[in-house]
Amino acid sequence: MSDTNEHLDKLMQELRRGTLTIGVLSQLHEPQYGYSLVASLEERNFQVEAGTLYPLLRRLEKQGLLESKWDTNETRPRKYYLLSETGKEVFEQLVEEWKNMVGSLENLLQNKGGS
Amino acid sequence: MELIERYIYAVTHRLPQSQREDIAKELRGLIEDMLEERGQEGHVTEKQVEEVLLELGEPRKLAEKYRGTKRYLIGPELFDHYLMVLKIALISAGVVIGATFIIQVTLDPPSILDSFISLIISTVNGLPMAFGWTTLVFAVIQFVGTKQLNVNLQEKKSWKPSDLPVVPDPKGRVKRGDAIAGIVFYTIFIAIFGFSNEYFGVWFFEDGKFHHVIPFFNEDSYGYYFLFIVLMFGFGIIKECLKLIYGRWTMKIVLFTTIVNIISCIGLLFIIAEPAIWNPNFMNQLVESGLVVAQSEAYDVISFIWEKSTFWLFILWVFGLVWDIVDGYIRVRRSKRSE
């Protein structure tokens, strides 16, 4: 049984890793800083660790999908991230692809083993 | 909170200088946010800090995520080549060290203990040196070449099935063992010619003990020729490496062989034109050592051979080089026959 759990854990990790980017991009039409993003994702039952999200935000910024700005007016300085123009375009297309994928997978699951 | 600063330092000092400050600032903010969520403001216990840091995970792993790539001295794309070259280097070094030991023992059997000690010393010195230099060269290639390699890999995207090389006829295939043996031999020859040319000659033993050598080579002008010899064998090593890389005989290898061999021939011609490479006093020294008597029949024969040997060596050598080219050409033809 623990063997099954182990496999499940690994596969779930891969699934989460694959969907993480699209989930993060979806929440950045308004500027957010890292920890508020963790909170808002968790609120919607989308689990993500801060230690994974922060590096991901930087990577997406480096790739040009996000823009960032430091806000030093609050009690502590925070780096806010926001979708860039390219980011918006990529996100729109990504959502289309995702819907297609969900559709075809749904189709597969309903016709198991071609029966 | 000292612990927080220690954590941030542990993450950021593993990252490029240019990103450290920004990431440190962001991390500090994150940790403070996480602490704030856990307790009343201003009342942060050591235990809560530890909890938060545990949640963020090992600094090494977090830094790895920030970097996005794993770091290595020699990456997976180079590792196969690295292992192969390392094997060749270690075998060559081992054979040279072993051969030196055998020569020393033959020359001077009573001091076998000394020879044995120097065998151990050169093993302890030599093998790590071969290992170190190979590793260094590959590390430099990795460091400098990774970007280049990525570009190459991207260019290869437009790969076509018709690009696949034909399966070569077994006779046109390069045997790995042969090529590696070739490299080892070239290395040994460089070592012998380079560092023990004074032993290259007629050996004299007295009472079973090595006495002296009448060298074939002229020691005064040897340095000049040594360069040529190293170049020739060095090109030989490159040729064997090319064979290893291509895995079969190709026109490129034959072309390279041809060019190298032509240069070798020209170099040999220079040596012939002024045979100062040979020991000019060879015959006199033979007589002095009492091996032959001057003006005897044996003297005439040896003297004749000695004088003509340059010419015949040249002919033999040129023949070998020409055969080398023809042989390569035939192999290429054969390997293409199965097309």
C-alpha cells in the first residue's frame, strides 16, 4: 500500500509542477507580492510552497512574462509582480491549450481501455 | 533575529552576486510575513522562527531552485567523453610509468629497491596528475563551452532522417580498442623520445651490469628534432581521436591523415638533407668501446649499414605513410559500399 502512495506522491508532484505556472499567471492580472499570492492561491485550494513560488516568480520575470516593482511605502519593502504584455498573451493561449487538454483527457477517462 | 539572517546568508551566498541583495530583501520580507501570520505582532519566539525556516526548507535546495539549474564541474553531455579520455590518459600514464620501471631494473638490477621506490613515487605523482589535467581541461570546456553547446544543440533541431549515416561495413568501422591503443602508443613514443633519448642506442653491459650507451642520436641538435617528433606524434593522437569521434573511416579523416603525412614527409626530407640528427661519432665510439675493430670486415658492414640507414629509414617511413593513406582510402570505399 505504501508503494502505491509513493507512486501517487511522485506523480502528483509532477502534475502540480506542470500546472503551477498557469495557476500563478492566472492570479497576476493585478499586482501581488509573493506571500499574498501564496495566500490567495491557498484560499482557492491551490497548494503551493513559498519556497517554490518565490524562485518561480523570479524565473517568470526573467523570461519576460512578469514585471516587478518594489513597494517601499509599507511597513516592510515588498516586491510586487504583474503580468507583462507578453505574459498576458502567453497566458491567454495557455488557457486555451489547457482547456483542450482537459477535454481530451476527460474523453480518454470516459472511454477507458477503448471499451 | 540572528537565525533569520543566518538562513538568508546560507541561501544567498550560493547565488550570483548580482541577485543576492534583491533576493535577500525579498526573502526577509517573506519570512517576516510568515512570522506575522503565526503570532501576535512583536511576540516572535525562537520556536516560531524555526518552524518558518523549516517550512522554507534546506537553504541549499532553495538556492538551487533560485538558480534553476544544477551545478556541476563536468555536465552529463560531456561526461561520456570525459570518461573515455580519462581512461586513455590513465592507461598511458600507467604504461609509461611501468615501462620506465622495467627499463631502470634492466639497466641496473642491484638497485631494484630504488627503482621500486621511484615507481611508487611516480605512480603517486603521475596518476593524479593525469587525472587532474584531464579534469581541468574538461572543466574549462564545460565552463566556456556550455553556451556554445546549447547553440549547437538548437541547430541540430532541424534534423532529418536522411542525415543518418549509413551503417558502415565492418571493415570500415573503427575499433575503439585500436584507436585507444594507438593513442597510448603515441604517448609512449613521445615519452621515450622526449625524455630518454640518451638510452636510445647500443647498450653496453659489463659483468651483467649496465655500463653505458652509444646513442644513435646527436645529443647536441636533438632538441630541434624533438619538436618535430612531438608534432608528428601529436598529430597522430589527434588522428586517433578523430577516429574515435566519427566511429568510422571518413573522407575527412583520410584527408587529415594525408595532410599530416605530407607534412611529415617534408619534415623527414629536411632531416635527410642534413643528417645532423644522428650521432656523428657513432662509429668511433663503437671502436673505442671495443665492440668492433677498426678496418675489420665487421666494421665495414656496420659502417655501411649506419651510413645507408638514414636513406632506407626514410624510404620505409615514406612507404608507411603512403600505405596509411591508401589503407584509409580503401576503408572509406568499403564502408560506403553498403550504401
